Amino acid sequence: MTNKYKHIFFDLDRTLWDFETNSKLALLELFNNHSIDARSGKPFDKFYKTYKSVNEFYWRQYRKGDLKKEVLRSIRFTRTLESLGIKDVQLGSVLGEEYIQISPYKTTLFPNTLETLNHLKNNGYKMHIITNGFKEVQYIKLDESGLAKYFDVIIISEEFGKNKPHPSIFNHAMERAGSEFESSLMIGDSIEADLLGARGVGMDQVFFNPNSVSHDYTFTHEIKDLEELKAFL
């Protein structure tokens, strides 16, 4: 290592684990297995776009603490079905459970994820995960996709009790890792949760921005491909 960083903290979903691709594959399975096209008269694309919008609405409530996990899991599907003309609370509940059973076993990672993690490991960096999510699925994602072996400390918001960007989860992660903010770097895709959260505790940030999302912030680094980390780590 030739720079000040010793501990690298990664977000998981949409940073290493390709959430959009894996989620879409799981949703397609559910759509086909339950013949939602026949019941709604709508194609998968309509189901998928509706679910994404509904899911984001309820996830915002969950992140604020206004919605319990068990409610989130089913209501996002129940409301999606309603938007497609299907009023079936039981099916919404079934879809919620099956989605959790299917999606974490999908293993698509962003390009150059494993190559970059190997590079960092071989260069002596200590790597850790700070992720907002449910413990029973995040550990499966890490194990099934071959990521778990790279990380020393794994902090999952549900286990800790606070979601990013709350400063306590970052401070807890650094305490667990035995790091200081001056030698720590946070890499993530969410401006609010990952980058502003890290900045709030004095940690440098890398904005993983593969889709070139426009914004008005200045972060320590910004990359479109994880391979770009090799240029400064």
C-alpha cells in the first residue's frame, strides 16, 4: 500500500452484487411461476416497472422506520398486483416470501468485482461490508456469489439496528474493524446512504456510478467501473 488507506468499506447491493439484474431474474421467475400474465393481461415489463416503483416507495418508509420488515415484504407485491388489476392479498404474501427465497441465490456481480477484490486483498487492504438490508438474505448473497471470503467485518443494518446513513453504523463498523476515519474509505452507489453517510463521520468516499447519474456533489473519488479503484488503491 502506498497511500493512507488501510481499510476499505464496501456497500453490497448495487455496488458489488448486481441488485437490478438479480432482482429482475427473480421477479421473472415469480411472474412465470404464478401465471401473472394470464391473470393480469399485462406483460412482464409492466409488472417489473410497477414493482420497482412500488418497492421504492415502501423501502423509503422502511428506511425511515415507518414500516416493519414483515409488512414491507408482502405489501410491495400486494400493491403491485392491485395496480395490475389483481386483488389477491394471499398471492402478494406468497410472492413476498418466494422472492426472499429466490433472489439472494442469484449471483450476478458487477464487471471486474472479483478481479478488483483480489487486487485489493493482494495489496494488503483490509476489506469490510456495510449494507442496509435483511440479515437472512445478505449473508446468502455474500456466500453464494463468492464474496464472503474477501471481507473481515460484515455489518448489516438489521442486525445493528440502524440504517445508513446514520453515523452510528459507520462508527460501529470502524470500531469493529479497528480502523480510524483517516485511514478508511467507503465505496458505494447511494449518494445519501453511502457517501453522505461516510462523509458525515469524516470518512473519504468513492461514488460507484456505472450509469453516470448526474449530481451536484463532489466526492473524494468517482468511478464507473470497479477496476478504476486500481488507479489509486
